Amino acid sequence: MNNITVRNIPDRIHKKLKKRSELSRRSINSEIISCLEEALFSNKHEVEMIIKKSQEIRHNLNFEITLNELEEAKISGRK
């Protein structure tokens, strides 16, 4: 494991970290690691790419389905 020292943390960030760490019952250090993992390894970018690709495919299909048709398809799939 490596160590990092962070200096000059603004009060509002420190207060937020302290509150989050109390709510999650973690130390502030563990909360910082959790925040970094969430920020660095989030799959948000992947989700955005999937949404964009699905929108492109939907546009290229060039047909629409009504809410009633969608509901009927869901119901018939459950039978």
C-alpha cells in the first residue's frame, strides 16, 4: 500500500467527509479511499456509451412502438 498526504483540505470538504464517514461507520481515511474508488472506477462512462449506442441503433431502425404495444409485449412475454 502507498501513502498520500493531502494538505489544505477546505473546511466544507472536510465536514462533508466527516459526515459521510460517520454515516457509513468508516474512518475518514476509509471514506476518502471509498470516494476515490467511486470517482476513478465508476462505470458511468460505460453507461453513457451504451445509452448513446442504443440511441443510434434505435434511430437507425426507423420505427416506433407505442406504450400500448410495449405493454402488450411485456404481458404476452409473461404468459
